[in-house]
Amino acid sequence: MSAFTITIYVICGIYMLLNFKHDIHMLQQNSYRPERYWRYLRKNDLTSPWRMVDVAMLLFLLSTLLNPVLRVLLIALVCVAKCFIISRRKFKKPLVFTSRVKRIYGVIGVISAGAVLAEALTLGVRKDVLAYYSGVDVTLGTLLLICIFSWAVVMLAILILSPVEKSINARYRNEAVSILSSMPDLTVVGITGSYGKTSTKHYLHRILSESYDVLMTPGSYNTPMGVIRTVREMMKPYYKVFICEMGAKQKGDIKEICDMVHPSIGIVTAVGPMHLETFKSIENVQSTKFELIDALPAEGFAVVNDDFEYCANRSVNNVGIVRYAVSNTGAADYRAEDIRYSPRGTTFTVVGPDNLRLPLNTKLVGECNISNLLAAVAVAIHLKVPHDKIQYAVASIEQVEHRLNIKRTPGGVTIIDDAFNSNPSGSRMAVDVLSGFTDGRRVIVTPGMIELGDRQFELNKELGRHIASGVDTAIIVGEYNREALVAGAREGGMDESGIIPVASFGEAQQVLSTMLKAGDTVLYENDLPDSFK
């Protein structure tokens, strides 16, 4: 084998590995779930220009019109160019090389090597093929076929590894259950909701830490495996309270976590039209979120947000319950009164049972944050945290990153960072907060909202209309919701010059750099994962 041939094989082999890296990256961003990964593929990848280039290279390789060496050389050059492009790509959330990723990569390697070996054995029998193509042509054709259908190889690897992953997950789960069983005095607080659960978790952790040793699930560790990892790696015998955030993409997800951690206190922050692609209906969202309340013991304690229709209309009879609200206060046990916003934050009074009137000061802004604080205060009072400690903790709570986090640049521009997981209710509140800044131009940068099922277009169009009512400039990022957002903004009466579609957040930054002045305010509303255009 010549040095030229070896070089060609190495180049194409490296390209194949990098191509698989991208596929595994998107699989990881879709939580390793085959059904979610398949939806991503159908919408974004199966017929993408990137794969079509590989198809074109294969057809080019099969052509007998060009010199064989020239064909191979040109394909290698294209592979070099694609390797360069892949290496230069920037991702908001890079691929994490977990043990699971390494296992997937290993199985993919075996499958790919087997395909190349099968091709070599077949070539030894089919001598007629060599009359038209060289061995190099056939091997490169096999590698290109693998790249074109790399997604199928990844799906096959998932299927092959499924029993292994189930066994590993079961072992880790049993370890976590054993740890929790050894701590009978631990109070477990479950928090779920279509939105607001992460902020509520942080606020509750800060308040309860005034009186207890508290562990909470970090970041967005709200899946069964995230909870298991938290317990196995972070739980210590001295903790008295465990705050467990519980996320869900389908029915049964919350129950699965509850069956493991056995919460005695449950908070439902919201029920709204999130993840409708998997839930299909708001009623399914409701029943899934309330799996937490249904799992509480008879002596447990439920805290439910009545500001959302599908929280307020859900009766709870199995456990003691308090309801809280900021706007729909008719049946609420806890409510916020005398709310006043200022550049320094917010002051308000918590009004509750037993003639409670608790004045609070916070650096946070926005009705959604007041609502989240109400839930945290209700649990803190139930756990007998003194009022003065609650006041001190609330005053010292820092804004949670990417959730209505307000910063000011040295140039006098205010940045409202609400980039994490936009939703219909939260996005409206964020726009309302932006509209309250009147010193300069008000600018929103958003790609819109995702995973809203059949209501995707309708809800994004509605957001566009709301943007038009209180924002001067809307920078619409990407293609995914562009049509709906632009249509809504136009219907809302927004001037055409104020609607600026851009391809990426990088391009949005370039636009902002040419227009912002001291006194202007920019709201970053949602930041889609890399798996969305």
C-alpha cells in the first residue's frame, strides 16, 4: 500500500470519526432518547446540505469519467475542508465525553470496522468490480456510505447498548435508594412545573440554608439519572433537607423520580403548554406534574401555584395543601401584595395564613420571580424557619443565571438575560419587564419558543404580537420560529424597520454593536439548543 493511499484513508477516516462526533453530540443534546433524536434528524439532518455533500462525493466517486487518482484526491480535499469546518464549529453546549459516549463510540467503531472488513471480503469474491473501480475507490465508497448513514449507525449502537445501559442505570439507582434509605430523618422536597422550578429550587435552598443543612440537585439535574448522580456523588449523612428538582418529557417521568426519593413536600410551580410534542395535550402535562402531589404521604405537604388554570382547577385530596398566587388570588393561601419595582429590585409583602404579613426585599424583578419566592416562603414557614431569617435570605438571593438576570455594561446598556428555556408565560413576563425600561431603546433578541407541538406557530405568533406592544426593536434569530414571530410583530403594529431577522446569535451581536447607546436595554429571551436551527 502506497503512502498516497494510506494518507487518503487517514483523511477520510478522521472525517468519519468527526462526523460521528457530531451525531453523538446531537444524540446527547436529545437526552440519548431515540425518539427525540429521530425527531431532530427528520427536521434538521436527514437531507441537510452537509449530508448531501457526502452523497455528491459518493456519486462523484462512482463516476468513471475522471482519472481515478484525481477522483480520490478531490474527495480527500473535500474531506479535509469538512474536517476544518467541523473543528471550527462553536457550540453553546459542547459534547461531554461521558462513559456512555465512550461506549457508544466504541460500538460505532466496531460496526464501522465490520462494514469495511465485509467490503474487503466481498471485493475478494467480486473480481468483476475491480474492472471498473480500484480497491481504494470501493473502500472510500464504503466510508462515505457510513458517513451518509452515520445516524443509522448511531441508532444501531443505542439499540445494541440498551441492555448494558439498563443494567448500569439499575445498579446506580439501587445505590442511590440505599443511600436515601439510610437517612430516615431526611426531608425531601420535590419541585416540578412547566416553568419556574429551577429558580424556585435556588430560592428555597437559600432560605432553608439559614436553618438547615440543605442539598439541592445542581444545574438542571432534573432527570432520574441526574437525581441518582446527585445522591450518589453529593449526599452526606449530615444533610437534613434534600431539594429535588423533577423534570418531565412524558407521563410517568415524575412518578419514576418520586418512587426513588419519596418526597414528603411537593411544589408545583406551573402547568403550561411545554413539551407538547411528547405530551400531546395540556391535560397530560397536568396529570404528569401532579404525579408529585399524588406521591406524597398522608402527612405530607403540597404547595401549588393557582396563577395557572391547570394548577388551580386540579383538586388535591390526598394531602394537606396550600395554594399561592400573585394574580389569581381568590383561593390562594399565600399571596403577594404591595409589589413595588425599582432599579434596586423589588419590595412586596407576603400575606398568608394566621394573619401573616411578612415584608420582603429582593434584588429580583418580575412577577415570575415573586411567584417563585412565594412558593419558597410557604415551604420555609411550614418547616419553621424564623421570619427574620427568611427576610435576610430573600434580601441576599442573587439572580439565577439566564433567568431574568439583569446586568449593566460599562457603556450604560442594561442586559436582561432570560436565555434559559423560554415558555409562553415566562416570555410574556420578560417582555413586560423589558417594556418597563423607558430610558432608551428596548431591544429583544430571541429565536422564539420550542417543543410546543401543534401550537408552536400560534404561541410564537402571539409572542410576536406581545413584543410589538412594548418593544422598539425585535432581532429574530434563526429560521425555526421566524415566520411566526415576524407575522405576530407585524400584526401587533411593529414598524418594519424594527423587525430584524438574523441567521445566528453571532450575527445578532454584530447588529447590536452598531445600534446600542447608553440607556438602551436588551432582553435575551431564550437560546435554542444546537440541535435547532
